[in-house]
Amino acid sequence: MRNRRHRTRAAVATATAVLLGATALTACDAQGGASPAPNGPSAHKKPKPKPTPTWDSTPRSIAAVGDSITRGFDACSVLSDCPEASWATGTDSEVQSLATRLLGRDRAAERSWNHAKTGARMADVPGQLEEAAAERPELITVMAGANDACRTSAEAMTPVADFRADFEEAMRTLRRELPKTQVYVASVPDLKRLWSQGRTNPLGKQVWKLGICSSMLADPDAVDAKATQRRDTVQDRVVAYNDVLKDVCAKDLRCRYDGGAVFDFRFDGDQLSHWDWFHPSKDGQSRLAEMAYRQVKAKNPAKNPAEDPAG
């Protein structure tokens, strides 16, 4: 009997000790022991890093690719390049190129490069971008497509699908080499407006007979149904090219299309070279530089840079 009472008291004592131990452990946890509650006052959340801006409006170096417009062809003298008058990278004070406006004249001379080639088409741009990547510029300008439409005939124009494939390849080439470089893409100019502006100038029409943009400018005085259809076909192709530029650029976070600003620009004879009435004069080059500058500096890309109050 005594042994049974002794065993009973021992069992009660053991149970009590276990209960007290569990109570003490619970109290320790509740008071914030070695493992504080995740939502307690001692929990600290790390601040989220600020996102890096997708577009930097103050690039420190610029490279240009494209065709004769970016080479300043016929801006200074007849039938010759004039890269110092280029809208993108030139140093001519009359033009005030994009590079000069962004970097200053001295730095523009040291930190800008022109890889455009007279006569180039979009198929040539991937190779130009590969060359430009060697300088590791922070901004690259692209203006190409006029020569894809300016062929010996409307039938010889670059198909839209090929134009798209060439531009997509150009962007892939750039991104393989320079994943963070920004890109400004200018629209293809309004070639039909070139015809309407130059056809009233006797000298311009004579120069066009040498074969300048025959698909649009051949037989400039002809206004019959066949000639009208030919010009409309070329114009539709230019519009399609610009749709491609807009679409492909929109898929790249560091690419800005000009919103059709160059195509929509209502240029007149003062903005055209008086040697060929086709390429931009220095005044025309300056207007291109101004449009590009407004778009590069804009807080947000606009459909047309002139619509952006921050531009």
C-alpha cells in the first residue's frame, strides 16, 4: 500500500515538472527568446532598391548608323559626304548636331562616331552596329530605310518582311554586344513630299534624271494614273517601313522611336540640298537634330516630340 502511494506521488511530481517546463518554455518564446516571432517589433524589412531608370537623357557618348542623310551627303558640296554637317554627330555650328547638343562641341568631337554609309539599306545596319559597338557608346542613332524605298522601280523596293527581318537582326546584333546601350530610331522621311517640293524646281528635276530615287522621282511632271499609282505604292511602302520601326523598337526597353516626327515634318526647299533637291541641307540637318534632341531629352517618349511639354 505504501509502495502504491509512493508511486502515485512520484508520477504526480513528474507530470508537474513536465507541465512547469512546458509553461516556462512557452513564456520564454512569448517574451522573444532566441527565436523572435517573424512579425514582432524586432523584425526589419530591407528597403527595396530603387529601380534603375530605363532611359537616361544624358548619355556621355553617341554613335550613328544609317545612310547618306546621316553622312550629310550634299549638305556642303555637290555629290560628296559632309559628316561634319550630320544631324547626329556633326560638329558644324550651323547644324548643332544631336551630339553637340547633348555633349557640347568639344566632347562631341571626342565621344561621337559616325558609321553611316551613303547608299546603305536596312540590310547594312547590322554590320554598322557591330562596328559601332567597338566604341561602346551609350546612345546609338538609327536612320535607315529611304534607300530601301528609293530603287530603280517600285517593284525593286525591299519587301516589308525583309525590312523587318533586317531591323530585328540589327537589334539582336546590338543587344549581343551592348545590352544597355540606348537607341534612337528616326522614321523614314516622306518621299512623296520630296517629289511635291522639288518638282517645281527646274534644276532639281534635271538632277533627278541622273537616277535619284527613281521609284518616286522619275518623270516628275507626269500626273497620269500610272505615275500616281507608282508614287502611292512607294509612299505606302515607306509607311509600312515606319510601322516596322515603331513595332520592333517598342519591344526593346531602351529604344525610342521618333513617333513619326521625321516623316511628318513639313519641310520645304530651304531644308533640301540645292545640289540634288533630295538630301537635307544644313538647315534640314539642323531640324533633324532638333527633333532627335527633343525625343532623347523627353521624360517620356511621345507620339510626336513636339507634343511632349517636357521636350
